[in-house]
Amino acid sequence: MCKKLFVLSTLLFVSPPLHAWAESVQARVTASGLNVRTEEGAITDAIEQSTMLEVLGNHPDGERIKIRYTRGGRPREGYVYKKYVRREGSHGVVEAEIEGDALALRSAPSLSNSTWKCAVKAEDGNKKNTVLILNEPPKHGDEVTWVKVKLPNPLPGCPDTGYMSHSYLKPFGAFDDLKTEAVAQKDCDGAECKGKGRTETNAEKDMQDLGKKLGDKIKDERGDGPFIAGVKAMIKNPSRRPASLKVSRGMVQMPLLGKRGNIGPCGSHHYFPRPNVFDKSRYESTAFANPTTACVLTSVLQDWKKNFCPNGGGCRIAWGDISHEHMAEFHGHASHNRGYCIDIRPMRKPSSGFADSPLAFWQDDYDPKMTAKFIQFLKSKGANTRQLFFNDPNVRRQTGAKYASGHHNHIHVCFPPNDTTNAVCNNLKVDSNVCPEISQ
Amino acid sequence: MKSLFFFLAMMTVSFEAHAENCGDKIQGFNIWEELEEGKIVEKHTTFSIEEISRNSYFEGLVVPKKAGKGAKVEVEVQPKNTKLKARKTSWDLSPWELDNKYLVAETYEGAEAFGEELVEGTFTLRLVKDGKVLCETKDLKIYGGH
């Protein structure tokens, strides 16, 4: 009895006070088992599914969070990969806002199962609508990731649960609002870490700066640069929104320079500038890509320039539509809705040099040999051969590209996530000599 | 003699009805930017118009300077779907500050000429002056998507 009382009093003493739990950010483990690691990544423990965690902050790598949990009645701290935990909302599930104007609620995880009349508007008046993502693993189908949701306020006659496309949901489950945790003292030196008389705010800022420095160091060591580092983080965790990237509908905008947005990475040219030439009131970019597609496209741009077109000119890659930033439906351009497909102009003869002008395969400036080589190169990067379109019959014979109406002046290529494109992305190391625009 | 007169009259009418093809007398242009030695520089390209689609758009229209004062450029769009209205738009020409060999169609807007979304059909380019058609290129294709 005395021993039990001692244990109970010890537990009460070491457990955080209840009000502390109530105010802190909490998360629950969703994986069947989850490794707890040191800040360097060494495994120190493993915790079970559904374990409740207190989240203390973000690791500078952007992929892990610092957590506190209880083991044997004693608090422990460590780092876990945040893609395996779910932030707990006020309802015990993740709340999410809707991106776009409205989002269809479907009876099953498929595009063919729709209850359009039950679509949820993003806003009612000035109030944003939210849905609750239920504790169920995401489902993949129709090239869409689906999550089961519950509607707090379903429309009359509509079910209160169903499936929605994950790409159009903005979960509150991310931890971007938390501070980046400082790392080990050994990574800072002298006065940087030991200054006295600082206010708590300054100290926190120093910690965050230190974290950022380490994060930058990690990125540099991986040779990715901030764009590809952010894109890779999004691939690992689709709900992640790296602060330095423009993200919408689960897609990322390709980096573009200049007031017209023509200057793409690795010497490439983006030929559908803003504002939209058909509607100047719209500044809607069409350079948004699925993170894997963005990563593979960068690999294409870099390796083509490096190996086949070091001096630019007619072989310079000119790319156009990928997907819209906000408009889910790309009118008259249905294969460009999800950020997997890119329009690219054929190659020009070296003597023609580069120009931002249309190029059809029957024009004098067109270079069929280089275009065929480029299409083979796209295939080596994991292009989906069923959706590889270009209409020059000779090039089609050589490359296996298919005919599709209107594809006499551009190659249509898609890089959906698959084993090949994932490998291409994993192997991508940004070469600052070839792609200086994205190496810093 | 009467039949000869009638034949000559027909030839004249026929000739006037089929104005010369414009060829490069009306060109499209795009303005674009690129990096040169780390600096962003603005460039432009002029080109023949053979069609229009999202991948072959033009930002504006130019004609050689010799077209002269008072000339106008016209774009006449005929949608394939006959339920949709045809549209005809014309623009005055003025000196082009980017290249003094050309006159530019003032206030040209792709949306005004073709609509905010390209609809499948055909279009005609026309250069007119004092009510006379100087040249005309017909049946240029509009690709309305993929």
C-alpha cells in the first residue's frame, strides 16, 4: 500500500500538470509503431500507435518535431517524423479548411462517386467552413489521394461523412506555427550561445536563427537548394507547406524570375507569362506542379542543359502550361488539372537561336532530330508513355509519342509519382553551375 | 463583244473579292525576358501567324510601317459551333516603340479578339485602309484546348 502510494505520488509529481497539457499542442501517433530519435537521428525508443504526445517545436530539418511523452510514468523527450503523427484538434481529429471555391463530397474514394449537391463551400459569408479529417489512412485512386471527412454542418439532406480530395484540403494539422527547436550546444560556439542578460525573446530568436543556420547547412550538404529541399519535404509529407515556396492545392509553383515570369530554372523559358494574354484581369499562374513532377521537371531542365544544350539557343527548353494555382478545372485542358503534365515546345535548329514564338513541326526552324532526342530523354526521366503526345509522324515513329489533336506545336509530357519519377527525384542534386537560380 | 465585256467585268469583281493573302504583312509578337550575365533583359519576337492556341498565342499584332497612316488591322473570329456568335474587332495602328520598322495594333487584347477562352473555329486577319481591304488571310485555325 505504502509502495503504491509512493508510485502514485511520484507519478503525480513527474507528470506535467493537466493545465499544461490543455494549453500545449498535442499530437497522436498514427503509425503502428514510431521511432523516437535524438536530434541527430539516432533511435532511442519506439512508441505505440495512438500514444498522445506533447509537441514542443519543429526540428530545423522541417521533417521532424520535438515531442514529450510519458514512458513508465516519467516524461521523455525526443524527435519523431511528423508525417507519422496527427495534430489533435478540438474535436480529437484534424480540422481542415477548403481551398478553392467549393469541394465535392463523395460517397466513396473515387471521382466517379460524387454527390455534387452536397459540395462544401470554402466560405459562408465571411466564415470559413471546415471539415474534420477522420482517423483513417488516406486512400489512393484516380491519381487522387482521398481522405474520409466528417462535416460539422452538412447541408440538409446530405450525409455528414464522405470522401474529399486531399489536395484541396488545408489541414490545421501542420506544425508550421510552432517554433523551430534549437539544436545541441555543440553546434554553437562562444558568445553565440552563452550570452548573459538577454531577454527570453532574444534568446528564442537566437535559437531560431541557429536552427535556421543548421537547416541551411543540412540543405547545402544535401546539395538540394531551398526549392528542391522544400519540394522533397512536401513529397515526404503532403501537408507540409515550406515557407519559401508558393504552394496551392498540394502543388508547388515552379520558380520563375522577372516581372513577366518568363525566366525558369536552369536556363529554361516559361512561355505562358502572366498576366494571362487572353484575360489580363487574371494573374493566375499556370506553373503549379505536383511536388514529384516539379522535382522531375527540375531534373529534366538541369540534365538537358548540362548534357545536351550547354550553350542554350534553339535547344533551350521552353515550357508552358502545367496547372493553375487555384482553378481546379483547366477549361479545355483537362489533363492539366493535377500538376502532373507539362506542355513543352519542340526544339529549334541551332541556326535559329531562341525565340518566344510558336513552333509547329512543319516550320523551317523546327529541329526534328533534337526533338526526338529530347522526347527519348523525357522517357528516361519517367515520362508516362500513354500521355506523351507530339504530332510529327517521323518523331512519333522514332520515339513512340502519340498523336493528339493540337499537339503539332508542343510536346505534352506527364510525370506522375511512380517508382521511376521518385528515383529521378531522389537522385536529383542541384548543380549550382547549371541551375544557379535555385541553388541558393 | 458584249460577252467579252461581261467576262472582263466578272474578272474585275472576282479579283476584288479575293484580296491578296497577308503573309508577313500582319505578324504576331511576344515580349519576353531572359537572364544575360545575371541581368534581366527584355526582348521581343515577331513571327508569322499560322493559327492560334494556348501554345501559339501572340500578345499583339504589328504591320510593316509602309502600311501607312489610317490603316487598321481586323480580326474576325468564326466559332465552329454555329450557335456561338462570330466576332470582328479592329484596331488603329501607331508607331511601335520597340521596333520602328513596324506599326502596332493599339490596345490589342487577346480576350477582346478571341474571347477569354479559346473556342474552336477559324479566324481571318485583315489589313484595311480607307474602307479598302489591302490584304486578307482567311481560315486560320483556332485550337480550343486539347
